Amino acid sequence: MRIRFETLSKSFDELKVLDRIDFDEEISTLAIIGSSGGGKSTLLRMIGGLIEPTSGRIVMDGQPIKEKGADLLKYRRSVGFVFQQNGLLKHLSAIDNITMPLVKVHGMDRDKARDQALHLLKQFGLEQEADKFPYALSGGQSQRIAIARAVAPNPGILLLDEPTSALDPEYTIEVLNMIRELKEAGMHFIIVTHEMGFARNACEHTMFLSGGKIREYGKSENLFSNPQSPELRKFLATLLEWNVKK
Ligand SMILES: Nc1ncnc2c1ncn2[C@@H]1O[C@H](COP(=O)(O)OP(=O)(O)OP(=O)(O)O)[C@@H](O)[C@H]1O
Ligand SMILES: [Mg+2]
């Protein structure tokens, strides 16, 4: 998928979060990294058409993201979104959480939606969980159901905003393994993450945001093994200093 940012800026009142970003690259799997408050979620939400730029625009495969109207809704439906907190509906079983949007948002026939949901649950080893309600799912299971829900309509791209940051390490691994499987099945995604091992080893490209700009971008392996800017070197060194992932 070709992603273009044209002098893209976003401010909240006086706060300039992203400052005249230009970018034009073919993306299949991309990690966005950077310090807290650096604008990663803001950028991802703009890519998903959930918030508007203050100025400039985003063009996906040659189509500018519209700011309103039917085209924007259509675009949003073509994107899968997964957040830090999975947002499963508490009064619906795992499988109904997946089928409901297929029926209500994508107009799919109910039986077909259920077949599709079951297929996904099987694919990811979650069929035992199909009829459980969210309170009965582990954190890792819930997040994997949320990812299954996002990929069920076959989105052109999956956007994940720190999908593992609320999880214990063992569940983090389950979720990251699922995302890697999706990658192997050909799914394109952009993930905001503090899991540097995942960015480096499972994402083809990495983008480092700092000071409202894309400070570095490139093949993940190059970017991590040979950081060019003092900002990225400092960011990576800080992670090492405490030997933590964030
Ligand atoms: N709706 C909003 N209204 C006002 N300020 C906002 C809003 N959304 C984000 N911000 C501010 O914009 C800046 C960037 O926020 P953003 O959530 O994009 O950062 P982030 O890189 O995702 O950080 P983190 O790693 O902590 O999630 C922060 O200073 C934040 O407080
Ligand atoms: Mg964020």
C-alpha cells in the first residue's frame, strides 16, 4: 500500500504535535516508534480517518482521505483498528463480537458472518473461546478476539495502537505471534509499539517520530542496527539503560 503524507500537520490548540510531515513510501508492515506524547497515536488516528489533520493531507494508494461524508465512512470501513484496550462489547460473546460488525456495518448475511468468525477463531486457536463473554477471557484472549474482529471484514490495512501495552508478558507474546501470523498470511499493518524486538524482527519498516517530525524511516533492521540521528540513538539508549521495552 502506498502511503503519502503531504505537509501533514496536527495541532491541539497551541500544541503542535506533528509538524509539516512529508512522506511517500510503499508500506506492507510498518512499526511507528517514539517517545510518549510524540504523536504516534495521533498519526495513526489520522491514517485511520478518525481525526482530521490541521493542515496537509494523507493519500492512500492514490486516494486522499476525505474529511467527511460517505467517502470517509467508506474509507473507515476499509481499515481495521485495534486499540490498547480492546473495546469488546461486554454483553456479547466472543463470536458475536466478531459477527455483529460484519452484519451491522458491512451488511453481511448473518450465517456467512458466523462462518467467517468461526473460521478466524479456528485459525488462531480461539475456537474454545467462541461462546465466552469478555469477563471470562484472559487479557491475551480478549485482545486476540479484538484483532480477529478487526481483520474479519478483510480490511486493506490493519492499524494497531499499542495492542500489547496493557498485557502481561506471556499474553504479549500470544498477541505478537498472532500479528506475525497475519503478516505471513499477507495482511498489511501499521503498529504503534514499544516492543522493539517486534518492530525490528516482524515489521519490514520502522518510522521513528520525534519533535513533531519523522526523524528516521527505513528498513527495520538498518534503523535499529545503525541509528543515524542523536534522537534515535538517545531513545534506544534510554530503553537499554533500564532494560525495559518502553
Ligand atoms: N484530543 C486531544 N486533545 C488535546 N491534546 C491531545 C489530544 N490527543 C492528543 N493530544 C496531545 O498530543 C500529544 C501527542 O499525543 P499522542 O497520543 O499522539 O502521543 P503518543 O506518541 O501516542 O504517546 P504514548 O506513547 O504515550 O501513547 C500529547 O501531548 C497529547 O497530550
Ligand atoms: Mg499513544
